[in-house]
Amino acid sequence: MRTVILDTNVLLDRPIEEILLSMEPCKIVIPLAVVNELDGFKHLDNSRGYCAREAIRFLDSLRPNLHKGFLLESGHIINVEVNHVGVSLPDFLSKDKVDTRIIGVAKGLSEETDGVSLVTQDICVRILADALGIAAENYAAEKVNLKTLYPGWLTINISSEQVQQLYEFNKIEYNDDSILPNQYLVMQDETGGSNLGRYDRQMGCILPLARDLNIFGISPIKNNFQQQFAVDALLNPDIHLVTLLGPAGTGKTLLALAAGLHQVVNLRRYSNLVITRALIPHGGQDIGFLPGTKEEKLNPWMGAIYDNLHFLIRNFTATKYGTDVTPGEKLKSFMQEGYLELEALTYIRGRSIPQQWIIIDEAQNLTKENIKTIVTRAGTGTKLVILGDIQQIDNYRLTAQNNGFVTLIDRFMGNELYAHITLQKTERSQLASLAVELLV
């Protein structure tokens, strides 16, 4: 059985039980210096603090046998190892540093037995370990294969008889286990025409899209079938979770806001529209402390949301609004009347949110734990719409393959309550489209 020594950064990356599940049965050694370092993170109110607390609680549950080694049901043996103080290390390595103590444990164990490896996400520690003849490896977080990531739609061929079924009976009898529930279809017929539909697994048939895709004064771009799929999913009350993935300018935020306003203001299907987003500064440059009310603090983060809301509300007419009322005044009135609520993602935890339309923007900057917290807040009758662009990740700890947004898409595909659409065509402008294509 090989021996794996875990660095602190690995235990802060994800809950310890997930780390164990990602490893084959082995002997796991946690240096005492790592436990001491975890203690310094446990107070943080973020994912690292959460993982630190989980690791500490887990280790506490294994006492009093940690110093001997505790055999888990999974086949792993865990023990906390005191620093190998007698190990010979170069004089330039400060013995007060945590990294030196971890390397000391790794070197001491590797001198006693074979198959010892130090697992760390710190590149410098791996280089240093290698220089001292210690096997070291990176802990690679679980990643989603973007080439096989569920797009939410596919193209199939249908016969003339099936086309006739679609327009005469508003459905095509179609049983195919390879097509997932709520997967959208571009159906090519024998004459070269294209027909659009959604697969209903329970009914065993393909249904046409909603007849009226006009939402709050806008409609999907003509011939953009991905936008048509997105609006159909957004309007379907039986689909409680919708994810839209796509580059800048594909219409994700505009369509989600329009559909939300349409169903909250016009149809009164939901009590209000809650809009939130991950507050991650672009390029990691924080703008610092912001004074004022919650709304004033959120204003710098919600610029894109306000732009889209002003565009949608500008032509909204009602008897109480005169022709001289500006879009900004209409928007303020919408918020005062309770139709709209802008919320910081920080305040979602602990809430139970029933009968509301919730939009989560910039979801590519969220971890798997963030996404889980959000989805578990949805109460009865709530619809959750999550938007993201994996080409614009500002959270330095995440990549296009391991962020919570793509993990959600990968895990939820095939669920009856879920629909996803990957939008590909940029409609904002020719310049925006060219930038998406060239600046990859």
C-alpha cells in the first residue's frame, strides 16, 4: 500500500471526504504542521474555511487512534504524523516554515519505506521535494471534459410523415433512450427543412416549441435556434432549473431577464425576480470598500444587469407611467413595488426562496460548493436560471474544467426538472463576434 502525504492546500481545496473518494485505498499521512495550519483557516467564511473545518471535524472523529493510524471503511488508513525532526535537510531551509516540516515528514517516511509520495498544489514545494529525492505530485481537482460537455440540443433526421405528425397533432411519437429528457432537437426533414422541438421522456414524444416566444417586448433572433430553445426552456413552468452557457453577446442575460420580467410582471406566475451574481473583480483587482446602502454597494457590480434592464423596460407601457418617465425611473419603481430584487450572492446562504424567479449571473466564477448552496435555497415553485461564460473566469482558483457551473451541467443533464442550452452565436455586434472568435 502506497503512502500519500497531504499538504494543507489539498485539504483546503475540497472537503476531505471528497479527497478520499478521489484516491485509491492507501495510507494517508497528515503532518502535524498541516493540522496546525488548518487551525488558522477554520474561521474564514469561504470555501477554504469550510474545507478546513470539515477536515478538523473529520480528524477529530477518528481520535484517539490517529497517532496509530485509523482504518476507514473505504480501505484508507489515516494518521497524523509528528514532524521528523531528525531528518537531514539543507541548512537553508528554515525549520520554522510549515513547508519545511511537511518536506521533513515526507523525507523521513521515504527513508523508512517505499511508495511514499507528497501530494501538494504548491509548485515550489514539488520542485523542492524533487530536488531532495522525494516523489511529489499535484492534486488535480476533478475536471469536466469540455469536448463532451452536454450542449442541451442535437440534430436528428425525421421523415415527412413525422413532420406531418408534428403539425397535425403537435407531437411526434418518438422513443429513443439516447435522447435525454428536455433535450432540444433540430429535426432535418427529407425536403431539407428544419423543425425545432423538445424531447419529453415521460410522454415518449417530441413536442414543438412554445407558440409565442415573444417576451417583454423582445423575441429570439430570427434563425438563431439556440435562442429559441433557451426561451422555450425559460417559459416552461415544468422546468425548474435552466442553465445557459455561452460567450459574450449570445443573449444569455437579456433573454433570462426578459423571460423573468414577462412571467413576474405580465403573467404573475412568480412573486418577484431576484437577480444575483458572483462578486469577483475582473482580473483580481478589487475596488475596495464601498460605502452606502446594500443597493449602492451593488451598483458597480450590477452594471451589465442595469444595462439590460434599462433596455427591456424602456418601452414598457402602463397607465401609471407617462411618456416622460425615463427607463431609470421605471426601473426604480419596479424595485420599489417588489417586482425586482438585486441581491449579493453572500446573502443567499440560509435563505429559503419560494415562488420566485432567480437569476444567477457569472456562474463560471462559482465553486461546486457555491453552486450547491444556491440550488438548495430554491423553495417550492421557484425557478432557477444560471448563466455563465467559461471564457471569462475571474476566480483564480477555478478553470474552465473544474468550476461549479460546468459541474452542475454535467451532473444535472438527463433530469426531468432541468434543461440546458449552449449558445454559440454572438448577436451583440460584428466586432463582439469577431473578438469571441479570435481572442481565444
